[in-house]
Amino acid sequence: MPYFPVADAIAALFRPHVEVVVHDLVTMKIAHIANPISKRKVGDSSSGDRFPDEALEHQVIGPYRKTHTDGRNMRCITAVIRNEKGHPHGMLCVNFDVTMLERVRDSLGILAFLPPSPEPESFFHDNWRQVLERIVSNHETEQGMSARALGAPGRREVIARLHAAGILDIRNAAPVVAGRIGISRALLYRYLKEIRGIDPADG
């Protein structure tokens, strides 16, 4: 694809914080990747990055936020690549690792006693990862420590927030939540069972 040099140029300019991925929507595989922060490689599946058809009607999608499997936060934007008939056949995704910037922000927020983000904890099905990260990040700011350092009460509280927001009702959300908090899925389900057992809405 003629977009490969563009991907390489963007990644080179912002190295080591930016990854650029070119997805082939025909094969649903990664066609090219520059500065692979995510450790993905050419030929890997693109199914995890597939947007709904209505989103692909736009020329540019985003900026939006997603969370890497190791818990790092990425600010992303996607350009839809079209064939000569105007049909989407590829995506050029620019993924900016903002972990370092967020750590600085959170540290300053704790020092200055700044309140957590006032953004509403509501979501549409296609941006639940953003809401997950917002809820957990706000909880970390309130507690003054990372989610992975929380004790049982702190874990239960953040899981209760995620449950109330409907995050854990989303298919395949549980392993992402468990990874972000730093617990096993079995422990997550145990906490969730306890929370649902005392939730009046669940009878």
C-alpha cells in the first residue's frame, strides 16, 4: 500500500511514543506496523480494531482513547482508506501512548488536591474501554495509588463502580477489567458475585 511510508514517517517523528498500524479490511489482518508498541506484527488479526460499518462512513475516526492489554492508555485516531470506488478497504491507525503524560497529570492532581475528571461515567457500546479507564483513573486519583496497589476494599469499590456503569455487562470486558486492576478473572468474578449479592437492584 502507498500508505506504508506515511506510517513510517509519523512513527519516526514521534518515536518512541507513537505506533502506526495499517489494517487491511479485506483480509482483516495487519498489513504494516511502525514502532510496534503493542508488540503486534504484520499478519496479526485486525478484528480487535474493527469499527462498526457506520463509523467507517467517516473519513477520520477520533481522536478516541483505548487501553493496551498491559494497562497503558493510548490516544488514537484512525484514517479510513478507501478504494477507487470509495469503499473502505483499510485503516491507518495512529496510537499515541499517553501513559507518561497521564502519570505527570495524576501526580500534579494529587499534589494540588485537584478533583477527579467530571466527565460522566456513561457509555455507548463502542467506547466502553474509555469509560473503564476513566472510572479506574478517577478512583486511582481519589485513593492516591494505582489500582494494582489497592487492597480488597479498594478493589471491591472500583469493581462496584464498573458494575454500576454497566461495564461488566459487556461481552469480553471481564478479562480487560481484571488486567487493568491487576487481579485474576476468578477473583474479579468473586468480587462481582459479592457486589451483586448486596445490590438491591438485583433483588
